[in-house]
Amino acid sequence: MGNNPAFGQAALDLGQIIGRNAWSLVYGAGDTGLMGAVAKGANTSGAKIFGVIPEHLINREVSSASPNQFIVTDDMHSRKKLMFMNSDAVVLLPGGAGSMDEFFEVLTWSQLKLHSKPIIVANIKGYWKPMISLIDHVIASGFADPGMRDLFCVAQTVAEVEATLRSALNTANV
């Protein structure tokens, strides 16, 4: 959950927003950390939940959120691919190496024009500021086109995440 209670609250709030907007949650099927908090919020708000978990984590992270659909994959790569294929947008909450891995993979896919799904960095309490600065440094150093910065949005609050998702999803459905 991290060491700032605001992160857990943001995750719970995001889950509730998903339910309130009649959106579905596609997630890693775990009940630990912020992933579990989002699922709990989504579950209590009546959202449809689609969980994807690799076989090697099934005994450590299986969710109690009662996903409507639950798929076990052979490996992490298959998990990420299946989650992405079933999602309309990606939201990055504070997290660790796994969160960054998933973010950079979908960012790279966007950069390669393999998708145009919205990617939203939830910069709760400035958590992702160093990563955003690193991306800006990569661009300034000539290792990425400045357009890379346009491939994701940064939201400072869960309310901003909701507004960005509403706008992006309504535009995509027109």
C-alpha cells in the first residue's frame, strides 16, 4: 500500500469511480496493495471486474473481490497482454517495479503506434514526479521525440483521473 495513506485512499476511490461510471475494472486479480484496494472499491460499487493472474501467483495474490471473469495465464507477459487487450484505458497508480514495467510497456506500444488507448499517470501526492522528470530528461537528451510526452496524461488527483477518463472514453466512443 506504500507508506502514505493517501495512496490507499486514492486506489479505493478509483475503484468506486469505476463502479459509479458503470465502467469495468481489468486488473491483475490480486487482493494485495493498491491493486486490491482498487478491486475492493470497484466491487463495493458494483463494477464488473475482470481479473488476470499468472499461475505462479495464484496462491499468493488471488482476490477476494469476486471477479466476474477470472483468467489464469502461464506467465507475466501473457497477463499484461491479456489485461491490455481487454482494457479501454490504462491508469498508473503509485507502485513499484511491476507498475513501472506495465507503464513503460504500454507507453512503448503507444510510441510504436500499436495502440492509441489513453494512458493516465495518477501522480498522487507527487509520487511519479521523479519518473516524469526522467522521461523529460530522456526527451531533452535526444533519446525520444518530444511527442512521447503527449502519449500520456498526468492527473494529480483521482477526480482528475475520472475527468480525463470520461473525456477520453467519450471521445473514443463517438
